[in-house]
Amino acid sequence: MIRKSFKMYLNEGMAEEYEKRHNLLWPEMKEMIHECGGHNYSIFLDEETNVLYGYIEIEDEEKWAKSADTPINRKWWDYMADIMKTNSDNSPVSDGLKPVFHLD
């Protein structure tokens, strides 16, 4: 497994809505994540800064990259665009984080 971590940016006052939407994550979105090799996915919120920190384990970079172009992922990005900082295609602005320590 490849461990990936990243940060995204939540709009002010949208923490409750973000959590609500993820608690109701569409079954087809869950299925796509698993089909594209994603496992053990967590997102954390720093309430002081509205920065979201994501962690996911993936099977393969190329397989995971295909998730971005699935219709269900595009639909999810459109659904989430009103509460997050996004790029022009509605994908969330996401900055990878450099791993500096890991312990099993």
C-alpha cells in the first residue's frame, strides 16, 4: 500500500455541512474509491484554520489517478464546490504533504 496525505481548504462556517455530507457519502462514491484502489481513508479538520487533512492508502498511483475522471467523482466535486476552495473544474484545491515519519 502507498500512504498518501494531503490538505484541502474548507470555506468559513462550513465544517458542519462538510461533515454532514461525508456522513451521507453516496454508496457509488464509496464503491468508486474502493474500485480505484483506495482504502483506510480519513479526513481531519483543523477547526482553527478550516484546513482539512486527508489520509488514504492506495494500491497503485496510476489506478488511483483514474478516480478523478470518473463521472461519480465529478458529480461529487460539483456537489462539494460550494463549501470548499476549488479549482476551475470544481476539484478541491489539494496540496500533497511530505511524509516525515511512520511507525507500524
